[in-house]
Amino acid sequence: MESKFMSVYPGAGTVALRRIMDAMSLFYEKRSAAHRRKHFKGCEICEDCDLLLQIGSRLPQNYITRNSRLRGKWGPEENSSYLTFQLNRGKSFWMQVLLTEECFFISVNGYHFGKYIHRMPYRWLEAVDVLGEVSDIVIDTYHVSEYPIRLTHSLPRPIPHLYDTAVTKFLQDGENLESEWMVLSSLANMSSKKNFYKSCLPLPFYGKLLEDDVLVEGRALRIEGRVRLMPQRFSIAFQKGQEIWPQPIVSFYFSPCFLRSRHDKVGKAIITRRAYLNGEWVNCTVSRLNTSLRPGGAFVIVIVCRDSYYELFVNNKSLFHFKYQMKPDCVDIVNIRGDIKLWEVVIEGSKMIKKQQRARTAMERAISAWKRIEDPQLKI
């Protein structure tokens, strides 16, 4: 790249702001070399102009920074994310930046990376500047109805369905110790050294529930994995739709947070569970629970669909119940992300799902009794 500055689009902000409900999405397809930065500026290009958002890659340290500059002074830098580092030297990548009323949404290679709350009025946005050792740059602006735009490798994968397994037996007879230990799928074996480098599913994980494998009473979702050595948090969401923006309907959201003070006991995590309906989070409960989820430890999480609530098990111990806020069979996506290694995600249940029977009325019971009296051989 010969020029220091390239791909400058004066007035790019006006494209996004013609209609309040619309949002602007910027796509970047580049070949990364050593370093690259992207600036979203509020005035003409100069060394001291205000920056609404600077996205910078730190390839040696494997993280991406976000920051703003106002009147020559930088604010606090943000560099944390659920998403693992996606940039490699000499390889192409896609980046999408979505501008909304509240914040910027940033995705890399089809996966949501993070959001950046506006520190300055977004109407100051006048130009987009790209600089650094990158080439083959393509920039476009679009109005989009959902975010992020999925690439082939980031599309949801079908979740397999296993029938009449140890989990099914455990759900039917929780007092059976033999089936109880089978549910763990040899947790001790999972924690052995030979499985420490076991191949894992990519995160964030988007699993699709097929039409015949939806969540109904008697079925359960089993998740096997390992908590990372220095975790902050991870989350599991049952939702309708795979988009990040606008916020999809969430039937059940579960998130343990491992950030703790020095007085907290190891294994005691801050557990959040809630649902998202009609534009707001509902039935939100945050509590500090003693679990067997520990840094570096393997786990088996089983989320069971009961008649009116979800029941969550961690390593065979029931942790809590969560009352349905919507019918679970409306869920079509399972979203898992955070500081874990994910080994297996499956749906388990019996082939014969019992349908809920409607209670008979007094008139129906009377007619049935009369038929039995008239014809003793008739079986009802």
C-alpha cells in the first residue's frame, strides 16, 4: 500500500442517518499483514481530529482494541471479547461495523465480536479512514435489517438427536445411581491428560434445532466441555433466530460469571438467568451459587424441559428451575459463547414423546361411566 490513508468516504454518516430506524453496515475484506487500524472520524483527516471509534489489531498480543479520542485525549481502551482472535498474518478477513442509535456493533468473519457504546454523538461521523499494512481493501455501506451477516463457516450447524440414552434414563428415574453416573459420560476420563487437547467445537457456537427435534417436555440438551483456566464468564441461550441485532427472543439465558473478590470461595459463581420478550429482559435472577464449575475443570450441563419449567443440572446436581416465559418448542437456535472449550452439544430424549392429555369434563366422565354400565365388555 503506497498511500498512508486510503478509502476515505466523506459524508458516510449521512447515508446511515437518513432514517432513524435504519442502520449502516460497513464491510471490510482485506488481507492482513503486520498491523491495521480503522478510524471512524468526526472531521477531516488530521493527526488531532476527534475519533468516534478506532479499531486496532494487536497481532503479537492477539487482541483487538477499541477506543475514542476527543480533543487530543484518548479514553479508556477496551480489548476484551467473547470471540477468540480471528486475524492472521497474510490471510483475508471480513469485518462488519454496524452503527445504531446506542452503539457500534463489530463482527469479524461472520461472528459478533463486541459492541462499543458511543462516547460522542454519532452524528459527528463524517469520514472513514483505513491505514496500516493491509491490501486488497473493499468497503461498502448498506442498510441492513439484521446483524451480523453470516458467512458459510459461521452458519448454524444442526444439533444431533440421541434417543434412549443414559440421560433419558436418568430423567425418567433420577434415583437410579447407575444411570446417574452414566450421565457424566465418564467425567473423570474427560478430565484426564489425554483429553486435555481434545478437538473442540468452534465458539461462538450456533446450533440449529430441526423441526422434529424441538424442545418439548421430556427432552434435554446436554453440553460437555471444559472451563478455561482464567475464565470471566460464559453463556448459554435458547433463542428464536440467530441474529445479534435486533435482539432476538430468548426463552432461556444462563450465564455464570467467575469474576470474584479475594474472599469468595472457588467454585462459587454469580449465576444469571433470564428471558427476553416484548423488547425487554424478564424474570431476571442473579445469585451467587456454589457449583462444580471451576477454572480448568470439565463439566456436563444438562438442561431439561419439564412440564412448566427448565431444570438445569451441572455434573448431575440440580442447580435451579426456570419457569417458562414462552413455549420451548418455539426455540430454534442454541447460542453458546464465552470462556470454555466446547466438546459436544446434543439433544437427548425418548422416541415416544407423550402428548399432554386434556382433562375430561364432568359430562365426559358421566357418559363414559354410562357406557361401561350399558356394555360391560366395552373398554374405555
